[in-house]
Amino acid sequence: MNIILFGPPGAGKGTQAQFIVKKHNYFQLSTGNLLRNEVKLNTELGSEIEELISNGKFVSDEIVNKLLKQSITNLKFRDRIIFDGYPRNVEQAINLEIILNEFNQSIGHTIFLNVSRDIIEKRIMGRMTCDICNMTLNAYFNKKEIELHPCGAEHLKKRKDDNLEVVIARYDTYMTATKPVLDFYIKNSNFTEIDGADEIGQITNKINDILKV
Ligand code: ADP
């Protein structure tokens, strides 16, 4: 079944998605990574995206939908997708439902990682992402893992938008645009809220329990 991991930026969605991918053989679909990968692949769509991003413009819903459909219709990923950081607003939530219905799929679980802004600030300020394997580590909490990172520590980079001012702006955007998405999903029986302030391993265990059901 497909899963939505939902929560503010820095809640730990990417971190948990990595574990689910390994343990349950899932495909992590983050629209940010999807867009960046398309640019890396040098496709026609990729150069269109690159131009928009480098001019500071938003990528249109049309482009995001095109990429979403490519993944949803890929038989390798059928019913094994973790949506990480998507949908971000109610329009996208409705759109996702339409696309999934069209291809006879659905969302099996919506997991909400709830974390306060205080904690998020600390996590995002220390976040390092590998530009090869997309693994996320934290400069404050994962010093050893960073040193031993298989792709080489030099590939772990801070994202340009991970600074305090931007973090606050992103959190505010989340509160206004993304939180209504919660109301959209909360009424469903397959919705679960997890305390995202817990330790990484504890959260992983809770998610594993949910996925067993
Ligand atoms: P998101 O994908 O929700 O934006 P990330 O998974 O990238 O969040 O996590 C943000 C930062 O917080 C990363 O540096 C990550 O290593 C760290 N982190 C994630 N989950 C936890 C946790 N439960 N406790 C402590 N740090 C965490």
C-alpha cells in the first residue's frame, strides 16, 4: 500500500522514509528530489525545470503532475510509494487522490510526524544531505556517521534553504498552506499521529508497527 508521511519541514520525514525504503522495500517519492533528479538526468523536462528553478520561479503543477504520474504508473513502484513532503496543500491532496484513483491505487496509511517549531529549528540548522544518495544526517547529532558516510563526508552538504530565516518562513508556510491538508486526512481511519520529538529509532518502531497492520 502507498503511504503519506506528513509533517512540518524538519519533522524527520526523509529520515524515516529511508528506513521504510530499506526494510519494507518502498520507493521514496519526494517531489523536491524528483525535480532535482529530472534535472540531473538532463531530459527535456529537466532543462525546463532547471530554468524555472534558477530564475527563482515555481515549478508548475502541470510539471509536478507529469512526474508524479510517471512514478505512480511505474509498475516497479506499484503500491509501494512513500509520499514524503507531498501533498503540501489541499489542492495537491485532491489531485493526488484523482491520479491514484485513475490508476487503481490508494493511500494505505497517512502518518503525521508532529514536532514543535523549537525542535525543528535545531534539526534543520544541522541537516546535511548527501548529493549522491540523498541520505540525511545531522551535524550536531551524527558526527560519527558523517565521518564514516559511504559516499564520503565531502558529499554531505547543507541545503541552501536551511538557514534560520528560511526555516521560519517555511514553517509559517506549512502552518498556513499545509496544515489544512491534515484536516483533509484526519477523518480517515488510516490516519496516525506520532510524536516526532521522540528518538529516531522509537519513531521507526512505531511506523513499523503501523505498517504491519
Ligand atoms: P524532513 O524530511 O521532515 O524535512 P529530515 O528527515 O530531513 O526532515 O530531518 C531533519 C533533520 O533532523 C536531519 O538533520 C535529521 O538527521 C534530523 N532528525 C530527523 N529525525 C530526528 C529525530 N527523531 N531526532 C533527532 N533528529 C532527527
